[in-house]
Amino acid sequence: MTQKKQYSAEFKFKVVLESYQRDTTIEEVCRRFGLASSVIHRWRKEFQEHGPAVFADKRDQEARRKTQGFAPGESPDELKHLIGELTVQNEILKKSRGLLDH
């Protein structure tokens, strides 16, 4: 039974970056690092799917809202939450008022 090779994240990153170089081909990268093209394609796919997370805003929610110019309690998410609460309260009031009118 053959044992599956384990590669470090740094090694995978280096291979993927090399594979994106304009002056090289996937086949050249395969030969240089001794890898199958399917492995490099899989790593490239993972890189494309998860790469944007590197640039995600890692600040806390309050700091993010401040940098976007929202005052406390005014971000779109907070306003949606408030609208939901008010809608529920409004429905409760309508129902209780309807009971009192009869």
C-alpha cells in the first residue's frame, strides 16, 4: 500500500504561484516539482476558491461599520434586525387591538 505524500501549505503556495507565471507551463511546473498535473490543478482550484479570504476584513463588526461610515445602530444588518423586530411588534399590536374592538 503506497503512502500518500503530505505537502506543506508553503510548498503548495509556491507551486501554485509558479503555475500562474506567464513564462511557464503546468507541464514545466510538474517536472520541476515532481507532481502530477491533476495535483496542481486541484491546488489551483483550492487557491481560487479560498484565496479571497486572505483579503477579508478581519476587524470586528463595530470597527468595520465605523470605517463604512455607519453610526452605531445604523448599519444595514442592524437596520434589518430592527425592522424585523418592529414588524413583529406591529403584528402583535394589530392582533391585540382587533381583540379589543370586538
